[in-house]
Amino acid sequence: MKKLSRRSALVTGGAVLAAVAAGTVGAVTANASAPAAAPAAASAAKGGTTGATLSTTHLTLASATKAAQAALDAAKKENQKVSVAVVDRDGNTILTLRGDGAGPQAYEAAEKKAFTAVSWNAPTSELVKRLDKAPTLKDIPGTLFLGGGAPVAAKGAPVAGIGVAGAPSGDLDEKFVDSLRLR
């Protein structure tokens, strides 16, 4: 049997690891989207083991659009020029609507408020109060601790975050978020 050089062994080992990792990701993806994932998640919730499956709930694009438009409409009624962002459970932007006349900072601020709200599953106005005890929270990239962000929950778990920015105060931004009723 021929002995491999150290370099050949490392290259071969790396290729094998990459192939195994790719196969595992594919298996997890296939399992996660399989119809049997829901019973597996129920078993896990009861303390059973399930392997590599997970069931999640997501906000639809239609619901996100409806919520964002409702926030823009509420702001417009009060002569406020805002932007609204909706992010999914992982903080990825589903959509952002920039209202007519909204400032250039509002677009990004709305996304950050939505991300912050879903990340901590709490309204950003409540999170502002936590800064007294943990001031370095505000240093986490992509977050913004100002009123105007709120999580959206389904079945007791966060599924999205909504952020409004551009009004003269976080209290007004939050008012427009609070006017939403997602179900």
C-alpha cells in the first residue's frame, strides 16, 4: 500500500470533509422541508429526540406587505414621513417601504429596529430601558435601540420584526407599529 504525502493526505481529508458536510446540509434541508417534520417537532417539544428536523412558521410576503402599508398609512394620516421594514425570524429583510418624503436615514433605521425587535423578541422601546444595565447592547452590529420596532409572534414564537423610522421621535414611530394587528 502506497503512503500518501502529508500534503496529499490533507487535500484528500479536506475533500472528504467537504463532501460529508455537503451531504449533511442536503439531508438537513430535505428533512426540514419534508411533511414529516411537524410530527418530529412535536416529539422534540415533548422531550423526544428527532435528529436533524425543525419546523418553523414564517410571515408571508402578502402579510408583511399589508402590515408595512398599514403603518405607512397610519403615519400619513398624522403627516409623518416614515419608512417601514419587515424582517423574518432570522433578521433577513422581507421588504422595506420608503414613504414619500421620508428622510434618507429612515430606510436603514427601520430595518435595524425590525432586526433588533425580532432578535430579542421585544419592542425596541422596552429594550432601550435595558441599556441602563447593559450599555454595550447598543454595540451589537445591525441593532438600533430606539422606539419603533416590534416583534411579530405566532404560536408564542417570534416569526418577524417590524420597524418604523422617520418620525420626529421613537414614540411616534412606535405608535405606528402599535397600530398594526397581525394575526
